[in-house]
Amino acid sequence: MAVTTTVPRWRRRLRAAREIYEGLYIAPYRATIHREYLRQHDAFMLMGFSDLLGVPNPVQFYMLELYPSLIEEFHEWHVRVGMERGPEGGFRCC
């Protein structure tokens, strides 16, 4: 009986230590890391859908496998970068 009650206490202490660590070391940089992630994601989406914007895409053949998963994110991306409507000529987004 004593073993089952000490394991949750140990896990709670470990969880509290992890939260303190994240609060001290990771939390101040979380916004910076997220901003850099969005910048790199925007550059990737721009390169991936550059043919819709009128810029030839030399790796379009290799992007064909990624398009089904990227199409779900396309609307959120083009609204976030400031395009009110999706580009014409490709697929209907808005």
C-alpha cells in the first residue's frame, strides 16, 4: 500500500520541478522561438505555393507529395501574411 502512494508523490515533485525549469529557462524565449517558427513556416509556404503567385517553382514536382497536407493550412497562412483572398488560378480557398 505504501508503494502506490509514494509513486504519485514522486511524480508530482518531478512535474513541479519541470514546471519550475520551464518557467525559468524556456518561458522567456517561447515567444521568440514561436516567431522564428512562423517566419520559417511562411518562407516554406511561399516557396511551396510560389507557382500560384506567378513565380516559377523549380521543385514543384517534389512538392506534389506535400500539397494535400499543406492545402489545409493554406487559408490560415494567406490570411496571416496579409492576402485577403487566395491567389487566382490554383484552387479555390476563400
